[in-house]
Amino acid sequence: MVSLARKNLLEDIPRFLVAQAGILFAVSLITLQTGIFMGFSQSTVKLINNSSADLWVTSQSLVQLELTLPIPVSELIKARNVSGVARAEGLLFSGAQWYPPQGEMARIRVLGFDPSGQLYRPPEIVEGNLKELHQPYTVMINTTDEDSLNVSETGVEVQMNSLPAKVVGMTEGNSSMISNPFIMTSLKNANAYLNAGRRSQIECQLPQGSSQLQCINKFEEIEEPANAQPSSEPRDLVASDIITFILVKAEPEMELSSLKQKLEKNLTQVTAYTQQELIEKTKTYWQQRTGIGFILGLGALVGVIVGVVVVSQILYSSVADHLKEFGTLKAMGASAGMIYRIIIEQALWMAVLGYLPAMILCFGVAYVINNNQGQLLVISAESAIAIFAVTIIMCIGSAIFAIQKVNRVDPAIVFKA
């Protein structure tokens, strides 16, 4: 049985290699498309995964991680006094302009955090250290963004918005497929870069017929002299400054659902999310509310369809070329089940022999791309196993089409000229 299935495959080596090349292409297409989709999904929430916070508190208007309204620092101060909160830190996240000494300007995302804090620490710092971000107007960039930012080494001085910035460190694993390059700096520096000339004010009023006071955060621009020079050191944040998120670490044995309710009750117009809730909300936005997720998902589906078509054609052609052999088996009294097993086994051999080189190739491609462009192509152990299962199902499903032809074989074909 096994030898007959192998004989059908290896009888014509050049044809066998061409057939396996077709399966390799189909499996590679599925793997790369799903890998890009997974890399895209993970990159949208990379900032969240880099944090150890239990809860993320932000404006009620949040749509996804990078689309929300700011909140005043006064909310951070109040959050620290809520029972059940072990630690609360501010995070400032917004867009800015990057002006390198040479080359074109770029749009960036400034990420301001407490370098001495515990709830957000950028992973894999390959050059420099966090302590250097305490210095005035200093930043870190990701190694994969060097070309787009026109910065090749630390020590380079650039301009961010209207203020100077010195690159003092490099990181890895802090890039996003759908976002502008991340620039990491201290909360004080980020406030100077992003919020200079802005302040917040909370206005509260009692609606007619209501007993509940309603408060609104309002932000206004502050006019500065045209010849104003940046101070030698950014000032500390005050209650009227603005941030984007409050990262909260709950006390041991504190239920997060209960702490969420306390924070939303004691703070003004905010919503608290667990880490997983914010991840799901952000992923859902990019996968379902934008065309990016649809296109990448469609690519993975096309890969499966192509694979089914390729394998079906190969198996159907192989069966057609061996109709006399199958007719001989029928004439000798072979059962239909025996013939089906031969074809299905042939399909399994094709699946395994096409899958292994395809995965080796895809892992190599992923290694090269991720080392140069960040985690854009993700092939996890779970996805590799799932793709192998899809390959098996794809090949066995394709074998059904070939089996239909064998069902119509007349054993008398053996005796025809």
C-alpha cells in the first residue's frame, strides 16, 4: 500500500518536483499571509504589551489605543488616592514633527513615560539606558526606524516640533506596522514637546432638573511670544497639564472589576480598561473597522483557495495517469476503501513533503524581514501547527476530487488496447 502510493509519487521525479513546488508555493502563500496578518495585529497593541499595568485609564472618547482625547494630570493625582491603587503613572502619547539635521522631516509618535517608573519600560534597550532620559530634551528611537528618521547613531541632535532633541539610546521591539515611528522620552520632556502652550481646565455645572454635577475637561491654547526660547530644562508637570493614559497597578488581591468602578466613579469622564480589554478593543478596530484587516484576511483566504486548486490539479492529474493501475486493482478485486487509502496516503505524502520546505523557507524570510523591519511577520508555534492542519485538510479535501474519477473507472479498461 505504502509502496504503491510512493511509486505513484516518485515514478516521474521531474514531475514530482514540479508538483511539490506548487504545494510549497501554496503553503508559503498561506503562511506568509497569515504571518503578516498576525504581525499586523500584534504591532497595533505592542505598546500595551510592553506595560505591566493592570488597568489603563483614559478619556471616555477612546476609540482605540492611538485615537483618544487627553485628560488632565489632576486625574492622575486623584487616581493615586483611590483605595485599591498600589501605583499610578502617567503616559503621554501623541503625534509630532521630526526634523533631522539632514534629510526630510517625518511624522512621529512621541511616547512620554516615567523612566524611574515600573508600569512602562521599553524592552530590549540595545544602546544607552533609561537614566539618560532624565536629561533635558533627550529621546530614544527604535533601531528599525533609523532610515526613516535619518538617524544612524546616538548623540545626533535633531528638532522635534519647535524644541531640540538629542538621541541618547536605541531600542528594539518598539515599532508598529500601522503607526509612525515611536520616539520614547521622559514625561517631562514629552510634555514640553507636545503640550507647550496648552493647559486644561475643568468646568462643572448642575443641569436643570438633575442632582448630579456634570464636569467637562476643556483645553485652551496659550499664546507665547514669537521670540520665546526653550528653557534649559523642562518643568515638572502640574495639575493643569495633560496626559493620555493613567497606568494603574492594583493592590494584591484587589479585584480589577471593583477597582475599575472606583476609578470611573472618582475620576472625571474617564473609562478604565484591563490590559486585555484594551488589546481587544484596539485589535477589533483595526481588523474590522478598517480595510487593512480585511485585505490581509482576504490574502490568507486566497492562499488557502490557491492551495486547494493546486493540490487538486496535481492529484487529479496523477490519478488520471494511473487509471490503468487502478483498473487493474479493481479487476483483481481490490475494495474501494483500499484504493481510497492509496490516494489519500499519496495526498498526505504530498502535504508533508510540501509543508516542511515551505515552513523552512517562511521562517527564513521572517527572520530576515523581522531583523531589518521589526516584527512584521509573525510565525508562532501555534500558527505553524494550525497551518500544517490546514495543509493536511487541504490535501485530503483535494484527494476527494481525484477519488471521484477512480469511482468511474471500469475494470475492463485493463483489457482495452
